[in-house]
Amino acid sequence: MSNQKDEFYIGWQPEAPDSFAKKSKKTTIILGVLILILAGAIVFSQRGFATAFFEFGNQTTVEGVLVLEPVPMLRVNDGKTVFGREMNHHVLLVGFGKAGARKTIHDIERRDDIYRSLENNKVRIKGTLIYKDGKSVLEMTEGINSIIAIGGKEEYDIREDFYGDKTLKGEIIDTKCYFGVMKPGHGKPHRSCAIRCISGGIPPAFWIKNEAGENEYLMMLDEKGQQLGEEILDYVGESISICGKVEKRDDWLYIYVDLAAGFQRLNSDDKLLNCF
């Protein structure tokens, strides 16, 4: 029979027995380490905010040539190359709130002091900048008062590159929220908002990752070159596969979506559409 006395601790005693105190200390240290590990895992598993910006409350004036088709943009001249060819970039135009710029521009054209088409006219627009990944968007924050100066028409040559028929995997986004107005501006958390934006006329784009893992964006058009809308709402914010003809106009990519081939929702192991 052992001569050792079992240590027994009563809560109102001023000190706990040594064995009890050691076990409590050891348990506390282990739990503390586990909590730190768990907290670190949670932090590092979260997505960081995208490097997208919306200059809310700060309006900027941008001058360029107004382009209405296939989607409203402002063509801004960046000078000339060493070979004398003009360099341009296009600023995508959107309306205030969940609305596209087309209706706003149409209302401006119907103003009594204008009352004419502004297609290919040099204009100065005041609005709120949105930008990400080298792409710029300008919200016409002041509505029909957003265009503050109008010049004459300007002719220019569009630099076009044709990439042919492509089958792509990506996600349909609305080009206002994704580029900076909302964070996150894509995926299922943003799906209902994106649907409302696209329904309101904001141009949809197809967001893909290229072979280098870089983001690329293709403005989505139908086979006739018209901006897509209601046809794609059921697939917004999901990983899908689409087919179409791809081309580049100056600094933006466009895809003429093969609507007859449809859209295919994807899981990680799904194959892409076979259209060609």
C-alpha cells in the first residue's frame, strides 16, 4: 500500500497543491498557444482587399473623344509613339448609382442647348474616378450636368487585333462595382448587387485569369456587337465557361458571346464548353 497521500484541493483554500497548480499552468499555456494558432489561421485565410479604388467625394475632370458604341467610353489621347502613331486609352463611362451612362448621355444630347448627337465629339466630363488593374472607369456623378464642355467631332483610327474563336473560363462581373465601388465586387456575396447594376445598364465584363495568372477583362457583347444584359443575369457571380470571338480595340478586350452555345456552370473538375 502506497504511503503517498492523494492531493486534494478545496476551492476556498489559499493555495492549490503543487501537482494541481502545475497541471493548470500547463493546460493554460497549451490553450493559449492553440488560440494564437487558430487566430493566425483565421487571419491568413481571409482575402485581402483588392487594389481597387473609388474616389468617392472627389470629382475629376477628364477630356477626350466620346465613343458610344459598343459601350460608352471616353477616348483619351496619350501622345504618339516614336513612329508617329497615336496612343490612346479608353475610360469606361457609367452613370450615377446602379445605372449605365447611355441614358445619361442620351438625356444630355436632348438638352435644349445641345440637342444633337455627341458621338465622336471632343468633350470634357467631370465625374468620380474608379480604377483597378490599369483600367479606369468614370462615374457621371452629376447626371446631365456631367459634360461641362463640348468641342467638334474628331476622326480617329481604332487599333484592332483579332484573336479569333475562344473558349474561356471566368466570371461575369459588373464593371462599376468590381473596379472599386464595392469590396468585394464579385462572387456570390456580390451577385444580387451585380445583377441590379447590369440590369440598370452598367456594362458587364468577363473576368478571366490569363496563362501568367494575371487578371484580364473582356467587355461582353452579343454576336451583333450589342451590349449584353438580361441574357446573362442567371450566371452573374459564378464560375462559368463561355465561347465567342475575341478582339482587342485599343486597350480593351471584347468578346462576342456565342449565345447559341450557352453558358456552362463549372466546378473545379468540370470541362469547358466545346463550341468549335
